[in-house]
Amino acid sequence: MVEGMVEVHSVFKTQERNAVYRAIATRRDVRRGFVDKPMPDELLRRLLSAAHCAPSVGLMQPSRFIVIRDLSVRGAIHEAFLEANERATATYSRGRREQYANLKLEGILEAPQNLCILSNPHSERGHQLGRHTMPETAIYSTVCAVQNLWLAARAEGVGVGWVSILDPDRLREILHVPERIVPVAYLCLGYVDSFAAEPELERSGWETRIPLEEVISYDQYTTTEEEGAH
């Protein structure tokens, strides 16, 4: 064994593999059903540690985390959501607008914990490795951190809801985020009464899943989807 390397089994046991795939398959964007049960600090730290272990281009680790507990701050975020949501509602035609208005799109005040995950795409860490041709990979790295946290949360029985209907500049203002730092995800976290069998947007009829076979190409890009038709 190479010096400095830790010996680990290269293949997980069947039960362990099944647990990974189960977490992936049953992960949900949770907007309702949060219960009045506080998350222990050690659990939050485990989730943040999972996020911090995410792959990152050049090992730059650009992700930053703001744990939000102050109710006045959460109230300001909720007001920002309401403003952004009103603008979003106006973009839909009448039938779709009514459907949109009936969707539950956030749990900012209901969830016991809020978390904002940001990215520092200008960090000198990593010495620009992998960013010369694709500088956006810094942001991608933080998205990987979000997914890591989301899957770890599912394994812990914690619901996570991603609130994307927020103006980034307003978010920066409320949380005192410097201009060079990019807000990537505003999350609502907490124990929930249950996890839905299917995504809420699928259950509500907002959208349907694309079969895997329709999104796989070999050797060159092909698709059956009418891209750009709208």
C-alpha cells in the first residue's frame, strides 16, 4: 500500500450500496410537513461536513455556509420571497398562473433551520486548475456541495427545500454578502412528518419526468426532444 493512503474496500457491501441508491431515489424537495423538533447541532455539523467533502475543481473548495437562525432575518428573507414570487406569478398565462399560485414553494418560516450556501468563484485556492477554460466550474463545485448535503440529510431523515425564487441581490443585501460571493442555494431544513413517494411538482401535474432512454446519446448528441421549440 502506498504510504499515506488509507486502505478501504473498493466496493461497498450490498446493503451499503442499496442505501446510497435509496437516498438518491427518495430525495425530495420538501416545502411542507416540517415538524416542531429542533435539529441537534451535531447533526447540522454532519450535514455541513458532507457538503464540505464535495468534489471541487482544483480542490479550491469555494463553498461558504451561512446558518440562519434569527427569526427577523428569516422574516426578511420570506418577504423577499413574496416579492419575487409575485413577479414570477405574473409571467404565466391564466391557467398556468392559477396552478402556480396553488403550489407550495417554500418553508422559510416553517422549517426549524435555514441555510444559505454560497460560492467564492474568485478564490485563488486551487491555482485556477480546471478553471482556465470553464471558470463556471467553481459554481458547479458548490452545486455538488448542495447535493451532498441533500443526500446526507435524506439519510438522516431531514427534509430539505431549495428556495430558488429569491432575487440574489436582495439576498446579498439581507445577509451582507460581498459582491464577489455568489449565492447558490437558500435551503430550508428540518425533520418532516413524511417524505412523498414522488416529487410534489410531478404529483401536482406541473411537469412529468423524462424517461432515461430519451436523454442518453452515444458518440454524438442526439435527442427526441423538440429543443428550442418555444
